[in-house]
Amino acid sequence: MAASGGRLTTHVLDTATGKPAAGLKIALYRVSGNSHRKVKDVVTNADGRCDAPLLEGKDFATGQYELIFFAGDYLRASGQQLPEPAFLDQVPIRFGMAEDTHYHVPLLISPYGYSTYRGS
């Protein structure tokens, strides 16, 4: 179902350093059954946020989505010591958007754990 007032945003905080996770690649997929269709790739800015909503306006649609955060690449690039293979490399978060409203899906990341929630 297409919508016009909804939007999807995210941000990433590095809980190991206490700073925004700048330069972290994120891929957004639309999920339908076993099918994944890539919608876009983005990279976080200096504040750990994306420069624009991931979805908004005519591009926003309710349904099931998946964000894949390339945490391992970010953690290595930030100089944090990781084993090989890293405990966390790609962090997928699958979620549903059922309403024409703002959905905010943040990630708190460290080399050995992560958490998320529906933010505002």
C-alpha cells in the first residue's frame, strides 16, 4: 500500500566509543516472503545519521523491510581490534511498518553486542 506521510529514518551510535558511528554503510531491502529487493544503500554522516530519510513521500510504503548494517567494516575502519572472523559483521534488522507515520529504527553497536528499538 502506498502512502504519502510516512518516513523511515535511522541512526547508529557506537557504544564502545560513546560516539556516533560515522561512515557506516547501511543497505535497505523490501521483504516479501523469501524475496528481498534492494531499495538503497546509504552511509552515515558525522552524526551517525543519514543525510535524508531512507524512505519518504511517494517512496514510502507499508510492509516488511530489512536494514543491514555493515558493522564489521565500520568497527575495523574505526581502529577497534576485532577477531577474525568478527563476532558481529553484518547486523540485519527486519521490521514491519503498518502505518503511514514516522518509523525510526536506530542501532546501538559495539564489537560484541547491539540493540535496537522503535524510536521517534
